[in-house]
Amino acid sequence: HVTKVGIVGIGFIGSDHLHRLTKTIANVDVTAVCDIVPGKAQKELDRQGLTAHDYLDYHDLVNDPDVDVVVCTANNEAHYEIVMAALKAGKFTFCEKPLALDAKQCLDIIAEEKKYGKRMLQVGFMRHYAPEYVQMKQMIDEGKIGAPLMIDERHYNQTQPEEYDSSRSIIETAIHEIDLDHWLINDDYANIRVFSPKQTKYVQNAKIQDPMIVMMETKTGINIIIEVFVRCQYGYDIKCDVIGEEGVLELPTVPQVATRLNAEYSTAILTDWKARFESAYDIEFRDFIDHVSQEESPVGPSAWDGYIAAVTADAAITSLNDKGTTQDLSFPEAPALYAEK
Ligand code: ISE
């Protein structure tokens, strides 16, 4: 049985998923693509040697009977309307992170999904599928390092486009850690604050604070520090140390061949985030397609996870704009639809 997929938004990650879905994942046919920039999707199809219907309007794609499943990889601003349209058309939907721009939009999406009485949507928080994070979580659950006390993280990008602003650093970059950490340590966040260190000279406008420090406390008192730096210049660098009562768990870096040359010993650092988490994306899509191809609900990160992350990110933006003041967080019980994973 072949699952027919339509992809909306053929940018960085859209073209990557197009390649993944046609070349890496079995039994998928990408029957349609769409991009608001005329000709952009077709150009990418040609580059990858593929044929698919190229729509200019995503409404036509989501309503195409030849599309069973919608993958939304459009820009953040468009996620909400595309996901709503896909759900209204009754299609299983995969939406890249962030699910939407804020918590309110996420709640609307949840209300739409609830009409089906089952999960229709998965959010692209792919780190849940990264074997190294899965192993860390397992070790924490087994009590290997005792009770976690602190998490120390780094989320560095080599660079981002000029228009990248502080809110994107939070809802598009830090959102990965925001989503991941409470899952990793089985705790809820109690508060968040965002500090503004000295700006790098590489920022091109005043719309971004770069770097920034995101600090969260959980209900049981675990402290989490995330350094977010999207113009760090040297590469793509993700660090995650979980410090427990008995020991520390350390996220491994991607293995690279070491070079001994000219009196130096060195290993490369990746620069592209898509390459850093390539296997996580592959496993994520395999799992998503495995379920939806059988008409079963997806089981990966849900709209509720998207909502929890959005509530936290909204508070982070408030804190950043309010001189780093502490913003208290509280979360309602997950609706039954999302309760069991
Ligand atoms: C991008 O959208 C990602 O998801 C990357 O993982 C992140 O590092 C980057 O900052 C985002 O722009």
C-alpha cells in the first residue's frame, strides 16, 4: 500500500523531507507539492528528478483526493492556517515545529483535531527520535545517575538569515530544548526567564538578542540553562548535560574522523542542522508513515506537546521583553486524547 503525501512549503526542510519521503522512506509517493513562491517547488522537483502536481495554493493541495497525508513545512506564520485546512479536509497531518505562532493558535488546532475523537496530527519535534536522546531518557528513567538536579544545554547555530529575530530564536530554535527537557526528566516547568548577555557584533539589526540565556525551573526544583546563540560562527553545536545526584549524562556529538596533521589533532564540527539530526528525521518519518499508512493515529509528539511548548515559549518572549523577569508557568491536565502515549 502506497501512501500519497502532499508537501506544503519547499524550503530548507521541505526539500529535505521531499528527498527523505521519496528516497529513504518505503511505500510513499509524494503526489503533490506547493510553495507560495511560484516555480520554487517545480525547481526542486526537477533538481531531485521527481514529478508531482505543483500547486500554488495550499487549499488545492489539501483538498486533492490524490493526497492522503499533508506535510506542512511552510514558514512558521503559515503553519496555523495550513494545519487547520488539512485537518478540516480530514487528512493526517505532519507539521514541522513550531506547531503554530503561539499557545492560542495551538488551542484552536487542538479543538479542530478533537472533532475527530482521535489524533490526526504529529509535530516535528524530531529530537524525540534521536537515538542519543532516547538513550539518555532511558538512563534517567532507570535511575542511572540518580535524581536529575540540573540540565546544561547549548543550542548554537553557525548563522541565521538577517531577518531572524528574538522571537524566532525562541519559537524556532530554543523550542527544541523547551519541548524536550520536560520529557527527558518527567517533570513540568514552574517558571522561565530569559537573560540578555552582551550582543555579538554579528547581529545585523536590533530585532534580535543574540546570544540569549533561557533559564527554567521545574516543579521539583530542577534548574535548566540553555544558551541560545544563532550566530556563533564556528558551526552547529548542540550540548546537553544532565547532572544527577550520582553522575552526569552527556549527549554525544556526531562522530567525525579525527585528523592528525601539521602538528594538530582535530575533528570537524558540522555546520548544517539538517545533517546533525538526519537519522532522527528518518526515524521520525518512518514512524509517522508506519502509523498513518494503516489509518492509525500518529504516536509521536502531539498537538498537545506543541501547545505546552508554545505556552512556555510565549512566557519566554514576555520575559525577554521584560528585562528577564521570572514568568510563572502552569499547565492544564492533558485532554484524554493526548493522555496516553
Ligand atoms: C531550525 O528550524 C531547526 O529546527 C534547527 O534544529 C535549529 O537549530 C534552528 O535554529 C532552526 O532555525
